[in-house]
Amino acid sequence: MNNTIYRARAPLRLGLAGGGTDVSPYCDEYGGAIINVTIDRYAYASIRLRADNKVVFVSVDQDIEEEFPVSKLVPDDSKLKLHRGVFNRIFRNYGFGRSSGFTFTTHVDAPMGSGLGSSSALVVAMLAVMREYLYLPLGEYELARLAFDIERVDLLLQGGRQDQYAATFGGFNFMEFQANERVIVNPLRMRPRILNEIESSILLTFSGASRESAAIIENQSKSVKEGGKSLEAMHQLKDEAVQMKEALLFGNVARIGEILRSGWEAKKSTSPTVSTPQVEQLFNVAMNNGAIAGKLSGAGGGGFALFLVDPDVRPRLEKAIKEQTSANPTNCKLTHDGVDAWGF
């Protein structure tokens, strides 16, 4: 039996501008625009071959292990929904002719509901390790689209489109989402000094609670259909993605801060569930202790907050957050590469 271990990792991401405009029905009707960047937190997947005819799903994070025949579709009552979705789609599309069985193991550097796109990054990592193992003919756009289809079509999980493409492509990207599932990923070519300054100015902070994004996204989608203030806020978020692209390319940190502040207020206008009293307390402490601006990464309701701060002030801000809130501040590095897979 082949003793090779197949592995993959996909980066998590920070959403900087345009969040929510990649979600239907908004992007289908008006077109969406997003700015995001990947960070040094990852989703991991591995395949180890077995001597029997079983596929074994292992989620290290959830401490769950499940066993099924490798020759059949995994039933809907599997507790590991993402594993099931990836396995079943690959089984239907390509089969597992090379394999007598394998163990499919995953873990992620951040909890689900973190706002860092961890669920989608995990699906991308699982698909990438399948691609490596089975020699599947999947390019970057095809891999990201397949990850989207598994989550949103096969598993009917609520959410947008940016996470799958961020995890696949990596780096700083301006993404456009158009009707008929047309997606264009535009990498931003930024000077090293600008990247260094932005990275040094970011304080990533776990708000103290994960959140379930589905209800927030459903509420936002309903608001878009009804129009009014929420729809205008979505238009503003899309416009700010274009503005953020220019601010990033010119290294205008003050302007980046203005757009983050404006975008966070617009985001809160899309749904009353985006912010919480706990989040508001965290933001008040941050803004009173040197933060230039801040926003939640992802749909909202909790997860990770991103604060922009002068690098010289960051130690004071970090100390204040630790002393005055239950949140956990941490540093992060910006990354350039998307999903990667290898045999070992």
C-alpha cells in the first residue's frame, strides 16, 4: 500500500471592505465588490491510506470520528457535514478508483464562527488534498467555485462567495461578484513598505464569542429585497471596496481608517444583529485607547475584530483590551499564497 500522506492547508482571511455584497440576492442584482487579505491562520486537511474499504472522517477540533464504506455516498446523518459534502461531491464527480480506503483528517487554527472564513477555508483545503491525491483537473477558479457549490448548493449553508476565493487565491485581492456566478479576482500589487505598515497597524482581537452567521445573512438578504436603508447601506459598502483598493495601493493609512469606520457603521445598518452589547463595549474600549478604526471580520455578531492602530500605540491598546474586556488581542501576519497541497 502507498504510504504517502497527502496534506493541504488553506489560509483564513480578513474582510476589509464590501462585506455582504458577495451574498445573494444583492450581488445577483447589483454586483458585489470585496477587498480581503489572507493571514497566517490556516485550515488543514490530510489523507492517509488504509488497508480496508473504509473512509474515516476525523475532526480534531470537534473531537469527532466517523466511519463509512468508501464505496458509497455518506448518509445525511453524518455529524461532519463539511467532510460529507466534500466526499460525496468528489465521489459523484470522480469516484475513488485509486483507493481501498483512507482517513480524512482536518483541523483549523480558528474556531468556526470566527468571522475569518474558517468553514470555507476548510472546504477548500479538503478539496485541495483530494485534488492532490486523485490528480483532479481543477484550476484555481474551478476549485473555489466547487467549494462554493458544496457549501451553498449541496449543503444549503447560508453565506457569501468571498471566503472560498480568498482561501484559494491568497494575498490581497479586490474581488468582483456578478450575476450568473461570475467572479473576477484581481490581486493587488502593493509595495513591501505599504504591506509592512498595514501589517504593523493591525491588531486582531477575538471578541470572546463565536457567532452563527446564517441568521445574520438571512436577515441581510431579506433587507436587500425590501429595499430602503439597508439596501442603501449595501451600495455604500460596495462603493467603499473600490475606495479601499485605491487607499491600499497608495498606502494611505488615514484613508484606510476612514473607510473602515464608515464601513462598520454601514454594516451595522444592514441588520440589527450585526453588533452586540459585548462588541460595542470592546469597540468603545478600543477607540478610547488609541484605535484609529475597527470592524468585525465576517458577517458580524461576534468572532474576530480587526482594529487599525498606530504601531507605536498598539502595545497600549492591547493592554487596555486585556484589562478592560474579556476579549483576546493577538498579532497576525499577512500572507501572499493561497491553498497549497503536497504529498509526503
